[in-house]
Amino acid sequence: MPNAGLCSCWGGRVLPLLLVYVCYLLLGATIFQLLERQAEAQSRYHFQLEKLRFLENYTCLDQWALEQFVQVIMEAWVKGVNPKGNSTNPSNWDFGSSFFFAGTVVTTIGYGNLAPSTEAGQVFCVFYALLGIPLNVIFLNHLGTGLRAHLATIERWEDRPRRSQVLQVLGLALFLTLGTLVILIFPPMVFSHVEGWSFSEGFYFAFITLSTIGFGDYVVGTDPSKHYISVYRSLAAIWILLGLAWLALILPLGPLLLHRCCQLWLLSLRQGCGAEEAPGRRPRGPTAARGVQATPQDFPISKRGLGS
């Protein structure tokens, strides 16, 4: 019965997976609360203390006027205007920044630090995302399809000599290592140098970006006190696209490489054990395995076969 099959599927697979999923979320919520709640309380206390000090130093202002000013700052920040610096800050909507924003839309990163504020821009963003997100998925899937076609030849490694297998595994490992350096190691170093971040902050930004989480707490090219080259954010957008493509390549390659390495390691162990047993190995007949001397009765031969 369909209902019985549905209940069996729900109880046998979906329910345990749902429990693991919920437990994982609860675990994450607990750890994040323990790690971040105290820091948030300290930041809130520091902010309130600074407001009180500001009012004490500037007695011509009252609490209401200060809150209005803070509200203006928050509205400017939401619209992508950094309140630091002066009006000569570079535009968030020049071509390089707009290209960067378009990349974050189609890749579903959505940092949240910048968004269209006009009605026409919001409507266009909706339709642009409706077409761009599937196009981005098709592009990444196409890369994955091409990779699977290449992996079809790699899956027949067992038919090749062991030396060829080892060379292909080493070549694939070198390819993955260099790609990881180019995508996940060198860019954080560049971002850290340009933005004034630590390497851990740059690596954190790179991972949050390429995983399409996009918190928006770290975004390149937004510090008004720094002078960026005009193509800086455009290059960052190109890095995002290349990084997502790299992840589409590495996800199927990583497990395959580990599987092949394990196979070669086990094969080496078996051949090593075989090489150790080879010098002392002797042919074993039906009775030699039992440690009994062979007799003519163990090998019956007809007289006709002897030519008698």
C-alpha cells in the first residue's frame, strides 16, 4: 500500500535524518551562544557608554537629537553608504562595484551591505536574479558534467599498470593542491594585505564567500580610508566565479582521489606481503597442506595411462 510505503520511508530514513539535522542545529546554536553572547553584551555596553560620554561632552545635544543622528547613520549604512570619511568616498555603484554586486546576486551570496534602493532597481534585481541564478547553476553543472566525462577514464585505472596509476594519482593531487593554493590560500593573503585584515580574517572571508553564505561582516573594497584600484572589486567578482567553479570541480575529485590512494596503499601492502612469502613458498599438493607425505594412492594413475 502507498501509505504503508510512505510511513516506512519516513520512519526508516527521513525521521532519523531529521533528528540528526535538528540536533546539529541545536548544537550549533548552543556553541554560537556560548562564544558570541558575552562579546555582544560587551559591545552593547561600550556603545551605550560612548553615547553617554558624547552627551556629557556636548551638552547642547539631548538624547533625542543623538538618537535621530544615529538613525540617519543606520539608514545610510543600510543603503550602502559608509558613514566614515567624507563625501569623496568612491561610489558603490560605479561599474566595478556594480559588476561585483551582479556577481553576488547570481551566485546567491548576497552580502547584505549593498542593495538597490530605488523601486526600479529592486524590480530589475528580482527579474535579473530569476534569470541569473539558473544560468549560474547551469554553468556550474556544465563544468561538473565535463568533469564526470573525464572521470569516466579515471575510473578505469585498475586496467593500467601500477606505475601509471601512481603517476596519475600524484598528478591529480598536485592539480588539486595548486588549485587550492590559487583559490583558497593566495587570495586571502592578497585581501589581508589590501584590506588590513589578518590572514585568518581573509581566509574566513574567502570561505564565507565561496560557500555562498555571505554574512556581509567582511566585504572587500568598502573601507573609505583606503584607495583601491578601479578594477579591484571586479577582480574579486571574477575570483568568486572561478572559486565556485573550482569547488564544482574539487567536490567529486576529492573523494575519488582518497579512494584511489587507499586502493594503491592496500595493493602495495598485498604485494609487499606476497614478496615476503615468495622465497619460502613451496608447491602444496592435496596432502602437503596437512603435513602428510604424499603416497602413490594420493595420485591414482591407471595402468593404461602408464602404457602398460
